[in-house]
Amino acid sequence: MVKVGLIIDEFFGGAGTAFGGYGFLAREYIAKYIPNEDIQVDVLLGKGSRKLFVEEFEVDNIMAYRLPRRKWFAKRWLKKKNYDVYLSVELTDNYVLINEPNKNKKLILWIQDPRPHYEWDEINTVKLFPEYNYYNQSIYDLVHDWYTENRIKFISQGYFLNQKAIDLYNLDQNVNIEYMPNPIQIDHKFNIENFEKKNMIIFLGRIESVKRGWLFCEIAKKMPNIDFYVLGKTHREESKNSEIMSDYYSIPNLSFVGHVEGEEKIKYLKEAKILVNTSIHEALPISFLEALSYGTLLVSNRNPEDLTSKFGIHVGDVLGDGFDKIDLYVNAIHQLLNDEENRKKVSSEAISYIKNTHDVDKIVPKLRNAIIEQIQSK
């Protein structure tokens, strides 16, 4: 039995953690699909609140742990666990790795959203409610050190992220980075040709500064004849985010649904014609992939892997608070809704792309192979 330590700082609500993209990937895909008769996955949530003892949680039949705060006890616990390999969705905390006593242990780092300084410079143009800057050079130096010691295998959810990772972790330009697209559970019974979508627009994601949800609300205000739905909730800086969004609660065609999962979320993804993303910064959000899997097109100022321009409308860069660019989104939505024939055509093409590239049944074997290969590598 191969033992994998999945390093992540959130597990999509599990063990009291936040709801976010990294945690969604970890809980709904890695921890759910990777384990089999040959592979065991434990979730490692970094440092806990207890000094001498590990904190244990069971989430969806997967064990999750927070390590003791005292490093000697953390090292002893990791030595006892003796993981064959670590897997990290990006790397936002280095507590597990700095306490791993075996210098031969290896890591698979799944590049999701590397943020070098120049990415933070762009994010910091938002002034209404600045994003908390979690840039941490010590983490990036650790990755660099493990890379120079030949202890890391890099996989990436998008080619466009590779240069950012090279810059952030100070890697060689010719570093080997394997393409590993994020998986999506495909609803093969869904037939876009027989499904009548509604004139509704959705926002799917956490309500926080970097997402700039206020722009979605401003768009709704300018399009009173179309229904807009905010799918998501606040978590970090909850009071400040709620204060900003509360100014929009009275807009008649705008509904704040809150956090949605499972069939409820799928219902919105199926019925909506467009997902609008207003973030100042994104990598390649799973919400894009989920929307496209149901033929829901994209309108966004972000264009990861050219998906927005292929399957929707890329409105161009929108920096700062974005209030001066509302009409770019409004015009893009009108353009898509006013050409129903083209919308249906592109919608069908989007579903085909997701099935060919992101089907979980295709990604799981690749990720399992990457795990075995990293353990066997010298």
C-alpha cells in the first residue's frame, strides 16, 4: 500500500476549513478518486492548535490531520507515519515539509495558482477592499531547495501557469513540468441539444476581495430584465465583505443564494446561459470547467488557457476596483444572449472540450501514475 500525504490548508469545509478551489480539488477529486487498493491518501492540514498531539478528523472516509505545534512531536509523528510521497495542491504552508525528518522523501507539486510579485502587483490595484497578501518567500525557497535536490516532480493544471511557477520558485527554464489538467466529473446523461437554458447569469465562488463580486452586482443593476445569482459565501474577512455586498441586497433581479453544492449547484450550472467572472486574479478556476461542462459560457476579464475567448467573451484587462469597466461585461453578455444560434454552437463545443480534456476518468490514471513514478524515481 502506497501512502500519500496530501498537503493542503483547506479541505472544502472538512475539518472546519474554508471553501475554496484548492480544497474543492483536494476533497472532491484527489481524496475521492485517487485512493484504491494500492494507494492510501491522508490529508495533512499543517500545524494544529495542540502542542504535543496531532488532531485527527475523518472526512468522507478520509483521515485528515493537523500536526502538533511543537516541531519535535511533529517530526516524530511524521517519522511514524512514513509517507511514501507527498502531494501538494500548490504549496501555501511549509510546516509539514520542514518537519519531515527523512531527507529522501519526495513531493509532487501540482501547480494551480503560482503568484510571483508581479501577480501581487496586479492584485494590489484593488483599493475598495485590498486582498490579504500571503506571499511567503520561505515557502518558495523550500520548493527551490527540494527542486535542486531532485525531490520534486512538477505537474501543472495549465501551460500558461508554468512560467509563473518558474519565476516564483526560481526554477530552470527547461524544468520538466507535466501537464495534468484539473478533473471534472462529467454528466454524460446531460444533452445540451435537448435542454432549454434560461436567461440567467451566475457568479460562482467565494465572496472576497480578489473576486470583486461587487462588479457582478453592478452588472445586474444595469440589466434589470435578466436574473443574476450569486453562488457563494464569505469566509475570510467576513464582516468587511458582507458590508460591501449588503449595499446590493435590494436589487430586484439579483439573488444571493449562498454556498451551494451537489445537485443544487448542478441545477444552476445547467440552467444558466453565462457564468460571469470578475476576479482581479485567477489561475484556471474549477468553476470555469464546471460551467463549460454544462455548456454555460464565460464572460470574464481573465482568459486562462484562452478558454474565455474560445467559449465566451474575454472583455480584456480590468484592473483596480473595476467600476469604470462595467459596460464591457454588460455588452459582452448582450452579445452572447442576442445571438442564440452562435451561443448554442459554442455551448456544444465547450462540452466537447471538457469531455476530451478534463474528464475525471482520464485524469485519475495519469495522477496515480505520477505518484508511482515519483516514488520509484532516483
